[in-house]
Amino acid sequence: MTGKRLPEAVPEEGGGGGWHVDARCTNCDVARQLAPELIHEKDGRAEVIRQPRNDAEARQLYAAAFACHTRSIRHPVQRLTPDLDPFPLALDDTVQLCGHNSPHTAGANAYLLRRPAGTSMMIDTPRWSSALADRYEALGPVTDVLLTHRDHAAHGRQYADRFGARLWIHEGDLDAAPDADRVLRGTDPVDIGDGVTAHPLPGHTRGSVLYLADHRYCFSGDSFYWSRTTADLEVAASVTWYSIEELAASLTRTAPRLRFEWVLPGHGDRRRLPAGEMARRLAQLTARTRQLRPQPVDFTALRW
């Protein structure tokens, strides 16, 4: 984002005349993840609480705007031109956030995982665009598109075909990607190559999977996430479509096998902690989840 001068920072509070969130917002939380000091939740939707005061804060709002799946983060003058697009956005030297979240995946985050050989894997999918595919592929050939579950499968085949990559999904959600090239089966972990292991984790959906890379990165799909509200790992109990009891059983079976520093979910926030601390919190989450019982789907109950 160095090719174009950013708009002047605006010191006044509120969104009057500057950056704002329009009425299409679905309260998916993505904008608050990217600009947490500038965008808060109010009355069940995102709201710009103040204008950026410097270039760093302006960049946060541009990131939120390019990621927003409804294109609800807006400015009356500044256009979202490609030279202002920060994505893919490096989280560290191995993982990039794809941005450009898709309305067909409920605004889920997608990631690129760089491999030592110079290739990458895509975990879940951003909105489809050949121009975006060029951006992602510029980091290196993409060999695999790994789907965590049915809700995030919308553009998997398009990206896999564009990259010449293998498309992965679990048999429990196969009807969402019936032409997948690789189908995970059962509940045992599967090494899928290059330091990456698939751990089937039925619960959120019948075919939910998390992908563990290098004993450092956990791409958890919608199975669990980091909540800023509780400052802890949480399950999205109120939008567990298949079975909260199955999710508890999956965590009980799988959590002791997992060692990671980063939790990288589809929905909910990301977080990096020492691996021992993550293991402790995941064990506590597993115990809490075993106490949960089925409840009606309620998106407003999510503790982002």
C-alpha cells in the first residue's frame, strides 16, 4: 500500500462525512478484527467509532474495506483501487490472510500457507476473481485448496482449477464439493503432505476438519476461535449445525494430539500464544464444551 497517497487523517470522533459502515453489514466481525480500535459492535452491527488519525490507522480501514464481504466499509471520496489493496496480508513469514471475504461463505476468512519448497496451500476460499487468483499465486504455485467444511466450499473448485491444485474435503460434507480431488474419511488424522495434517472434527458440520501445519498453525474452520469478548478459545455453540455433543467428542479425541501457537479460524478472531498455553486453553475449552447441550441457532449469541 505504498503506491498511492492515503487520505488525510481525520481527528474528529464519529463517522460523519468520512469512513462509515452501511446498512448491508451482517455483523460478521471481520472489520473489527482488522481495525479493532476504529470499528466496534453496536446494536448488532459494526460501526466506525472514529476516523483514522494517521496512515497506520487508515491502512487498517482499507484492509477492513477490502475484506468486508458486503463491501459495507465505505468512504464518500476514496475509492478502493487495487494499489490500496493490502491482501494477501502477511500474519508472519508463513501465513497470509487472503482478505476479500466472500458473501457465499458468510464472510469467512481464508488463508495461504507457504511451504518450504516455495509453494502454497489455500485454506478455505476468498471471493472468486481471476485477478485475486493472480495475486495469491504470485507468492508461489498453489498446490492444494483445503476446505474446512461445507459452509466455506463455495469457490473451491474455481480456485483449484485456476491453480491446477487438488481440492480437499471430508466425506461428511462431500455434497458441498462433490468433484473434490481428495476426500478425507473417518475421524483419524491424515498426513496430507509437506508438514500438514488433516484432523477430522465433526461437530460444527458433519464433515468439519481442522488442518495443523508445522505443529505451529491450527486452521480451525468454524470448530473453535479466539474470542475478544472472553479473551479465550471458544466454540460457536449457537451456530453448531450438526451436533454440539459430536463437537465435544471430537475435541476430546483430538485436542491431546494438537500442538500449535496460532489459532486461525474461518469466523472469529486469530490469536498467537505459546504452544503450552494454547494446549492448556484447548483442554479447558474441551471440558467446557462437554457441558454444553443443543440449542437453537442464534447468530446474535456469538461472543466475538
